[in-house]
Amino acid sequence: MIFAWLSKNLEGCENPRIHGKGLVADKKGIWRYRVGDYRLLAHIFDDRLIILVVDASHRKDIYK
């Protein structure tokens, strides 16, 4: 499910930020993507168009 979402929504995308939301406070610089009941936390590197997934967990556990 998560890999299918990544392939469909982010692969080849010129601006991956349009599908996510930037986090704040101690998680500033990390972007959140909603995939059903799961959340992906990622760093986006613009100079190389790399999206590094930092964590993927159920939404009740991801921010702990």
C-alpha cells in the first residue's frame, strides 16, 4: 500500500511538497504524507530530487 502510494503520487513529481505537509517545532524540515491510516515522515532534498522516508507508522504512533 505505501509503496504503491509513493509510486503513484511522488515518482516523477516535480514538487513533492504539494502532496504533503511540513511539520513544525522539533520536527521542522520534515514533511508528512498521509497514506490511509499511516503516516510517512520524510526529508526532501531538492538539489537531487530525493525523498528520504524517515519513518512510516500508524497515525496513532508516528509522533511519539
